[in-house]
Amino acid sequence: MRIAKRSELNKNQIALVRLGAVFGALVFGGLFLVVLGENPLRIYVSMVQGGLGSFFRFRETVNIAIPLLITSLGVMIAFKMRFWNIGAEGQIFMGGFAAAYLALNFSHLPKPVLLTLMAGAAMTMGGVWLIVPAWFKAKFGTNETLFTLMLNYIALRWVTYLQYSLWKDPSAMGFPKIASFEQSALLPKIFDIHVGWIVALVLIYLIHMYLNHTKTGYEIAVIGESEDTARYAGIDIKRVILKTMFLSGAVSGLVGMIQASGISGTLSVDLTGGVGFTAIITAWLSGLNPIMVGVVSFLFAMLRQGGSFIQTAYQIPASAAEILQALILFFVLASEFFLRYKVVRVKKAGGDLK
């Protein structure tokens, strides 16, 4: 047996592989539920109902999907150029920090002005946070995976210091908490969901156009395929890397502002909820396609919300619900391997299997 690279698959073949992965996930997840003494069909139906069964549940699913979707778009931009941005968590934290500074110190400004400034500051800080490893990558060829990963922990410790010391709210009776934002710094709601969902939809369109219908988008694709080809074509690789990484970090940094202003109403160490790492998975599962990012992020959010629902409805332990979600995710991720490679049997000259 050996692993060989596949030739290009058509859309129908790709769809069959992915449907097979989903079916396999449901089967193995069902076996796990049977071991727990549960009815798999009832649990699966309940997970869908838990994510979409009422407006409240749908709203919670959307609230989970918004930061995941926007962060996925951010890291996807970097991945298109084969720059492995593993630092979205840090970019979200630093974007939230910049937005919180304005929210806490300039709450007297009119709401539209303040929110615009907060969004701009969050995007600028997120972009700058990624520009640092991008500059070292372009100048010295450093490993961006480790660099961006380490910056996550610096950003987390900085926000921790703010929450537990420098910005600790004196009126919180000793509880380590940053003061809540004033009403002027909170995102407005449409259909009882903060306007982050509109921002997410607009970003899907803008990034799709940017990557597929602009000169820079073409340059990103060429560099991602081969830097030698890009160099031969006369593309300024360093300039494109820095510009693209600033945009990638800016999109992720915007999530910090949206989460702080639209969900928690303040800055805290729980701001990201781990979406910076989850977005790496959803970006790859989408095939680095902005439109598919929206679909995959919503389905993943529904899976998370549905998992939370069955914990309460069926008294399933949180760890068991997480295992069920992980099984489904594992099979879907495994399908990506079989889209690119196949297992073949190799025979010796005499006909025996090698």
C-alpha cells in the first residue's frame, strides 16, 4: 500500500467525498451515542433544533458564527499566499484593546463617530500586530507559524495585565474586571442581533471581489503558487506580503471590536472564545473561498450551539458533547486528505502484494 497524489477531481467527485465524510461522521458519532445509552437519531435532530429551533437559538448560532466567519476571512487572506497566520487570537485581542481604549476614554463622542473610530483603531492595531512577523518573514525569511503563534500569548498576557491591574474597575468590589462600555460604544442591533452580521456579509463580498477581481488578488494567488514565478513576473513580493498581511490582521482585529462592543460590552481575557484557532479549520474546510467560508462558519456555529443544547436537554456531559463534535469535525477534515491523495496497492513483478 502506498499514498499517491490524486489528479484533479471534478465537482461531483468532491461533493461525493465530502458527503461520505459527513455520513461516516454520523455513523461513528451514532455508535458513540449508543454506547452512552442515547438514541442517535433523536440526538441529531435535537442538535439541529438546538441551533435553529427557535429565534433565540438561531440568534445564538448567529452570534457564534459572526466572529468565526470574519476571523476565517482574515486568516484565509494570508493562507491564499501560503503565509501561515496562526496569530488571529492575538490580533483579535489587540483589536479589542484598541477599541476598548477609545470606548473607555471617549464615550462622550456621538455613537456613529465613536464606533467608526473604534473599528478603525481595531483594524489598524490588528494589522500592525501581523505586520511585525510579516516584515521579518519578508526581510529574513523567519518562520511565520511560530512567530504569529508566540504573539498570541503576548497579546493574551497584555489583556490579562489590563484586566487584573492597569484597567481594573475600582467600582467592581475587587473583582478583576474592566469597566463596561457606555451605550455610545455598543453596537446597535437589527432583528435583535448586533450589526456584526451585516459587517460579516459585506466582508464576504468585498474580500471575494478583492481576491478574484483585482490586481493585488492576482498577485497574491501567484505568490501563493510560486514565489519564483512571481519574481519572474516582476511582482514586488515584499510589498505584496506586507500589504496582504496588514489586511489579514486588520480583518481579524475588527473581530476584537465587534466582540467587545457587540457581545461582552467590555474587554476581557475571554474575548476570543478560541475562534482564532477554530478559524484555521473553517478557512481550510471552505477551500479558501470567501463565500464558502460563510456557509462553513454557520454550520460549525450550529454544531457548537446544538452541542450546548443537547448537554442541557439530555444531561449529556459537556465532554461527551465535545467528543461528538470532534468526531464530526475529524471526519470532515479527513475528507480533505482524500481529496488530494489516494491509497493504492502496489504489486511486485510476480503478482504478490508489495
